[in-house]
Amino acid sequence: MTLERSIRLLAGSFVLVSLALYQFVSPWGLLLAGFVGLNLVQSSFTGFCPAETILRRLGVGARRPRHEARA
């Protein structure tokens, strides 16, 4: 999975978790969705995305040698 797709998956998952928290736990759960949204907006202007930094350090999106890519 590419880094860009991983970031989209992470952001979407956080928004869905936020909506579930809002529905079943507390209205304060929407703060998580707001934080994700603000982070997406700031990263579009600055080019800095904390999730990208973390996922890169975890090895997401790292290229593998060709013979390992299809395993």
C-alpha cells in the first residue's frame, strides 16, 4: 500500500471512529473529526503531515525489492 493511500485510510478511519464516539459515547467525540479536518487543511497548505512522518518511520510505503513485492 502506498503512503498516500495509507494516510487516506488513517484519516477516514479516525473520522468514522469519531462519529461512533459521538453517537455512542459523547458529543465530544466530534473533536477528533475536527482535529483530523484541521490537520488535513494545514497539511495542504504547508506540506507537513504528522501522520506521514509517523507512517514513514513505521515503514509504510517503503519500496521492497522486486522479488519480494509479489509475495
